[in-house]
Amino acid sequence: MPAPRTATARWEGSIGDGKGTMAFGSGAYEGRYSAPSRFEDEEGTNPEELIAAAHAGCFSMALSAALTRAGTPPTDIDTTATLHIEKVDEAWTITKIELATTAEVPGIDDAAFQETAAGAKANCPVSRALAGVGEVTLTATLKG
């Protein structure tokens, strides 16, 4: 069983003019964030961007595992997760995540690829953790 994963966040100041940093416990990433980097286009990251990265990474690994188990290991998988946040009843809410993946998978037909991709979307741990998101879509494109 893998060890529990950690991340840290530090915030300084008020929400309007404050700023913070987020870091992975492994040391692989540390970045700054602020209200403008979250709700506007200021440089820096935000919690939703990190969730999108986690979802894209988790889905790609789950798809690779499922394809490999089916005897058709992929050559490559490229996934983008687009996360939408909006106010719902005056509370900021993640309302939609769009997964878009393109993969090169020798020896598989599109129907089998679509079925495998749908299973990976439903069963990757991050998808399961995000089950409360109103809508999670998948567009899966098989190269070649």
C-alpha cells in the first residue's frame, strides 16, 4: 500500500491582497497562489489547476493500466483536464471537468478504446474522489 500523500499551503494576509504558496510533500512542486491567480488571470497557480493536473495524470495512468491489462499497451497518452469553477448559490463550486485524451494504441479498434477510456474515467482514484462534481465529460481520440 502506498504511503499517504501530503501537500502544504501557507496563506498570508486578507483574501483580497493576501498571497500564499502550495507545495507537494515530495518536494516535486512549490508555487505561489493568490485570489487574482485563482479568479482572474494573474500569474501563479490555484487549487483548481492542481486538481485538474491530478485528474489528467490519474486518468492517463488508469487508461494505460487498463489498456495494458487488455493486451494493447499504449505508445503514448496525452490528456488535458479543463476544470470549470463558478458560483452556485453564492458558493464557489467546481461544476464541470472536461477530460480530453488522445492516445496511440497499436492493435485496438475505436470501440474497444472508447470502452476502456470510459472505464478509466469512472474508476481512476481522482475521478472517484471528484464524484460530487456535477458533470465530468470525456472526449477520447485514438490516433491513427
